[in-house]
Amino acid sequence: MSWRERIKKAREAQKLTREQVVTRMRNYLPEEKTIAARTLVAWEGGDREPRVTQAIALAKALGYREVSELFCDSDEAQLNKLGLDRLEEYRGLLLRSPQFRETVQPVLRTLPVYLQPASAGTGQWLDDDLSEEMEVDDSVPANAEFGVRLAGDSMAPRFADGQIVWAHKAESAENGEIVLCVLNNQGYCKKLHRNEHGVFLFSLNPKYDPIPITEADEFRIMGCVVG
């Protein structure tokens, strides 16, 4: 059965007039594009062939999931090179169009975000248990276990004032890692730096001086920043 015969058979099987079919097609055509009933007559008679966007809209209007179901034989081996090229053209257009592509829902999970901000500046209290659960998608790294909202601009330009940083829980960190930590009851988000002169908390913003950590200080790492 030819494609033009399948068009007519599918329309008549659903007891649709040509006017009803072209009306349905408007739902699947680009904006301000229309098809006249006489055009459908020409397609059914084999006098003309629909363009790619028209073929997609016609197949959808007649209830077909894919254009190939309407315009191609079930056995693709029967298609010549031109027919196979046209089939790939239709398939490629369908895959590129959000209208016909299957929507993948983002995978969501919940992570705690601590209500008291960590300082990216002068230091604020971090070590408390007050948090709220926040729903996050896969833009948050998979190894993140909690989030903290920053206050200050010392970690700019990478992290902005008010931004949530995501971290995994840790009690130690490698040299150069960005950590969420508590120094003498003040919470910080800083880059950990060790050298021959000692251990320091570095800011990414050069206008802030490094904060030295001495043996007399109370210092704890709460987590390592992952995003």
C-alpha cells in the first residue's frame, strides 16, 4: 500500500473529513502555518508530496506515533536510497523538536541546607543543627551531602554572596581544597592552604588577607566543597 493510500485509509477509518484533518494539523505545525483541504486532496491523489513539517503534522493528526508508520512500509528493507534518506530526515527532525521528543524528568533528591550562613568574609557561626530540606536536581553534584548559604564576597568570583555551596561531610581535607570549617566558633568557607609557615585559610578574593591557624586555635573541618 502506498503512503497516499494509507493517508486516505487512515482518514476514512476515523470518519474524518479533509477539513477536520487539516484543522487537527494546525496543532502540530509551526506558528502561523496552515494547510488547505485541497492540499490534502492532492496528497491523497499522489499529485503532490508533503514537506517534512507537513508530514509530521499529518501523521500526528491521524494518530500515528511516528512519521514512518504512515509514510513507509513496515519493512524498511523495501525502501530505496531516496526513501531511506527521507526516513532519516524525518527521524532527525523529530528528535530535534521538543514537541516530539520524550521529555526526561530530572532526578530529584533532598539535601539539608543549614539556615545559619557560613562566612565568605569576616566569620559567622556555622556549627549548629538548624537546617531545612531542599529539593535539588542533578545539577548538584552526586557526592554532595549538605548545603550552606554564604555571606560575604571573599570567595568571589567563584562563589557569590548569598549563594548556596554544596559539600560532603569530612573531618580532614587535602591542601588546596575549599572547606567549610569552624575556627574559634566562627564558620568559614575558605581554601585550605598548608606551607612551611603553617596552615592558613585563604580567600579567592585577593582583597582579603589569609587567616592563620595556630596551635592555640580551635579548628574543625565540617566538609569539603564539591559545587
